[in-house]
Amino acid sequence: MVLLLDKSGSMVENGVDGFSEAQSAAEAFVAAVDLDKTQVAIAFFDTDIYWASELSQDKQTILENLVDYEASGQTDIANALNDAGERVLLPAR
């Protein structure tokens, strides 16, 4: 499973910090998911994609890698989806 988190500048606008909310939601998801049965990767994106965690079952490592990002840049979700597909999903075929 891949979580793609938008880190573009629009995530922090008009006094609302949607980026921190997205990070908190990702943390809650990782804490709740049964990593004995699945792997999780996390990437942040703006116009580029930044892999915080490759596919892993190590909850601690995944959570530790969620903190080094801040909102900035434009949004290019198509690039993020393509990169995630090429990097994570296609090799499994």
C-alpha cells in the first residue's frame, strides 16, 4: 500500500494547516494497520515526489520518516501517481 501525501503550498492556506493534518492522518493509519499482513510506503509530492519510506513492515521506521517535510511548491498528482505505479506496483507484476 502506498500513501501519497500532498505537500504543495496549497495545503497550508488561509490559516489552515492541511499538511499537518495529512501527516497526522498518515501516522494514525500506520499505527492502526496490521503490518504483519501488508507493507506500507509513504511519499510526499508537490511537482516532484519524495519517498519518505519504501515498502516496509517496520512501523517505527515508517513513522520516523514522516517528520522531515514541509508544505511548499505546486501540485502534480499525476506525476506522483505515475511514479508510485512505476516504482512500487509495476515491479510486482
